[in-house]
Amino acid sequence: MYLFPDESTIEGQLQAPFPESEIEWRAQRCGSTQAGNPYVFVLAYVSARAVQRRLDDVFGWNGWHVEYRQERSGIICRLKTFNEHGEVVKEDGSPETDIEAFKGGISGALKRVAASGYGIGRYLYYLEATFAPEVSTSFVKGWERARTPKTDRKMPDTEIFWLPPTLPKWALPKEKK
């Protein structure tokens, strides 16, 4: 479990948990068990847009700035924030992605510098890795999709539909009184 800082501080505002509606899930791996049943192992993350909204909420639309540069190994994001105490600058990077390589790389770099440098969404790393609670090889409207690897002997290249897990109570915003 993650201990959140007091939300009355900048650090607390940045690191506050996101509403469950802003948490996204992705399949890290999927396949079939020895018995031939499908499974999907999932990870939680926040999108680059959610990070941008958080920065806007804390610093204002003109209180932060990003710069990107392409390196041989990927994309580096430099994130500057401005407040009454001055300027804070942090950097982190991400490889380009398989789909929309540069766009995926800049999104990944922004999310990494936000988490590693400012703590935005960092608490998601403390969630226990988990399996999707429900999976099906038949289409289920509203569920996520994953594809088994071609190397899966029981279900090669099969589409699996999965229901995202729910977050534990500690990973959700406190209810306002």
C-alpha cells in the first residue's frame, strides 16, 4: 500500500489518487493455462492526458512546460513546473512504441517523468500485479481485448476478451464529506 502525502501540499495534489474512471488497464501477457483456460495478466496506468489534466489542476495551464528530444534509444521528456518557490525540472525517457512509434514514445516519456519525477500515478506501481477477474474467448461488449501469442500451443493467436479489475479502496480518492 502507498502512503499519500497531505493533499494540501503541491506534492500531495500531484500524488493524489486518480478516480477509477481515469485508470486504464493493459494486458501485460495472456495465454492459456495447462488446462487450456484463457488468462490475462494486467497492469494499471494513467494516460498522458490524465497526467496533463493533473498538471493543469496543480500548476495551471501555463504553469508547466514539456520538451521532447529523440535519442537513439527512445524519447526523453523534460518537464518543467513553475510555482511560487521557483522552477522544477525533471527528465525521464521511454522507448518508441510498436504502434505510432514517436507519439507512443512521447506519451510514455511524459508518463515516466510524471511518475518518477513528480509522483503522479506512482502509487499504481504498488498495486499487486493481477489477473483479469473475468476472461472469455467470445466477444463481450465493453470488455477489453488481448491476443494470445502465436507460440501458445493451446490457443495460438486467439482473441481474448477481459474485464478490468477494480482498484482496492486505498488506491481511490478519499470520499468527500
